[in-house]
Amino acid sequence: MTENWVNETLYAEWGQRFLVKRELAQVKSAFQDIRIFESHLHGRVMLLDGVVQITEADEFVYQEMLAHVPLLAHGAAKRVLIIGAGDGGVLRRVLQHRTVEKAVMVEIDGEVIRLAKEHLPRIGGDAWTDPRATVIVGDGIDHVRQAEAGSYDVIIVDSTDPIGVGEVLFTDEFYANCFRILTDRGLVVNQCGVPFMQAEELRETSLRRAKFFPDVFAYLAAVPTYVGGFMTLGWAAKDAGCRKVEVSEIRRRADVAGVLETTRYWTPEIHVGAFNLPPYIGMHLPRG
Ligand code: SAM
């Protein structure tokens, strides 16, 4: 029998491939090609337009860092907006915080949500039915245009890369509206690519955020299947103090929120350390 390999198509000249154990879904939605399969080493894997979005084996790295860092850096986040993230993993981590009162998730592609619930049920877990969650199928840019000023404490953008439907989430208009709809100490984080391979993405989106936010930075996570070394998570905050909180205070906040010692990647030390950027990455951020 011939082996079924899936080659990731992110870069034309270099990539990773997975040996497929079992195909689970191949769907062409109104927005993208969605493929989910069972792999041999990484559990179930989801690709959008040929690009790896999530594997069951290492999703914890990305989701923990995308959810716990902004919430604990803020320290009193009650209302959280999540854009994209249709697999449900960020929603689940956000709702782990008993201090969060409301989480609104806006995902453009209802098929991603449907297929994730069917084939990746552990990723979203009980979050889908949590009474604090509101899941909207719609475009993130429309939601931030229409939301009232000061309606969220934290915004988490877990989008595809800045091509296709995800492109609007990297624009001036998007960041201007994020600033407007955040509360006084509000902050926004987003997935910002792997800078060893995608430095432009970090450089351009950081410059854009700096037009609106006084504190623009990035922090690191090492996600094995986002190949090319560290990935950067972009950071834009109204209050620079949020990324300078001591380890002991982050630990205290995590304890109060109920997330301390529930994690496999995030720790208070990693939280603080993740803001220390190697020069090859830091050079792409605007000088303050
Ligand atoms: N964790 C993944 C990664 O970094 O590769 C990304 C997660 S994936 C679930 C990103 C989601 O963003 C996709 O489901 C996609 O449909 C959604 N998305 C892209 N553009 C969007 C937009 N304009 N508004 C809302 N969701 C969007």
C-alpha cells in the first residue's frame, strides 16, 4: 500500500511533512480548504489552505501562551475578546480563569468550528457550552468596528497569517478599533509568525500597532510544529507596566485565577522570561 504523506505548503522551498494514519475530513469551506487527519506522532492535525494550524501534541504550548500571558499580565481581565481560534483551544484556556466573566469568540469560518468540535473535541473541551462564552460566526474586523468603546480588557487574535481572510486583522483600521474598544489598561496579543522565516510579519505589524499603542513588543513560544525556531506573539498595550510584572506577582495572580499548576508549558518564570528577545528577533521591533 502506498504511504500517504501530507506536505505543508507554507514555504515554497522548505517544509515539514506528516505520514497520515487516517484521513478525518477534507472540506472546502467558503473561506479555505480545511483538512484534518490522524498522524503517527502528533495526534490529530488540522491544516488550513495547506498550512498547519494545530496538532493535538503541541497545541498546549501555543494556546497557553496566547491565553495565560495577556490575562495574567493584565491582572484583572473580566471581559475578553478572541478573534479566530476556531478550534476552541484559546477559548478553553481563557475560561479556565475563574476571574473571567465573559469571553466572546468571533471566528469567520463556521466549518472550522464544526469540524473542530467533531474531530478535535479535546481542544475546545467544555468551553463551547460554558455560560460565560459567546461564539459568533463572523468577521473579526466587523466585530471590532461595531463594538462599543471600552468593552474589553483583553483581545486575543489567533488568526491565520496575513493573507486571505486573515489579512484584515493586521491592518491600521483593525488596530485603531482594538485601541478604541479596550478599557484603560487594555491590551491585545496576536500570533505574529516565526521571525526566523517571517520577520516581515513581525516588523510590519509592530510598526502598525505602534501608531496606536504606547507599548508595542513581542514575546516568545517554541511550538515544535510551527517550524523555524521561536514563534512570536505580538503585544500592544495601553500600559507598559503590564509586561513588567514580577514572577511572584504573576504566580499570585495565576493562583487566584485557578490556573497555577494546570499548565504544561506556561509557568510564572516562562511568562516573564518570554519577553526577553534574542537580538535577531528584537531588531524587528520599533525602538521606544
Ligand atoms: N493556531 C493557529 C496558528 O497560529 O496557525 C491558528 C488558528 S486557526 C484556528 C485561525 C482561525 O482564524 C481560522 O479558523 C480562520 O478561519 C480564522 N480567521 C481568519 N481570518 C479571520 C477573520 N477576519 N475574522 C475571524 N476569524 C478569522
